Amino acid sequence: MKPAAVLESALYVTDLDATEAFYGEVLGMERIARAEGRHVFFRCGEGVVLLFNAWATRQPPAADARLPVPPHGAVGQGHLCFAASAAEIDAWKSRLEAAGVDIEADFEWPKGGRSIYIRDPSGNSLEFAEPRIWGL
């Protein structure tokens, strides 16, 4: 038995308002949940991107919490990669540059496939890559 897919991925952020604007407006993702001061969640294809205030998620849930999610969190810059075709990467690059987002790197992988890298408002590394970089 093995996992079938990644359902959700989490990044930890410092400014939920800036994060929500970036992922919602610049990346065009659909917001599906928000808890003031704690998190904002976005749909991404068949998965979900969870964006947490790192400090808030380190707090244990109250004894009577409706959803007793254990504490979690990370320090420093995380990474997330979005799948995109070659044509979509060109379109993303144009869209991101038009929105004033710096392209940190743009290159072809030695075994094939292209990636571009940007940063979100909290410094997390975001990548748009052709799935063939992983043989997919």
C-alpha cells in the first residue's frame, strides 16, 4: 500500500493579508477558507495549498476544540512547485512580470523540462515546472 497523491501542501507565512492578495490576485487561485490571524487556504487543481501563520499553528488546540489539529510549523523559506506546460510557463512568466513579480530563475533542466522560480510575499520559493522534470 502507498499514498495515491498529495492532497494538501503547507507553507508558513508572515503576512496573511499580503499572502491572500498574492495567491488570490496574482496567481488567480480560488480561496476556500480563511481564519483571521491563522490561515488562508486555496484550491489548486485537485489539491489544496495551505498557507499558515507559523506562530499561530504552533499553539496547541484548546481542550474543547472542534478540530483538534496538532501543532505544526516551520521556520524559514519553504518551497512549492506548480505543474505547468511549456506554453503555460511562458504565459506565467508574462503574467508575473506584468504584476511586478521578479523571476528569480528561468532554466532548462539537464534531462529536459523548464522551470521558473519566484518568491511569495513571505519569501517562500515558488516554482512553475514542466512535469517531465520528474519523468511525468
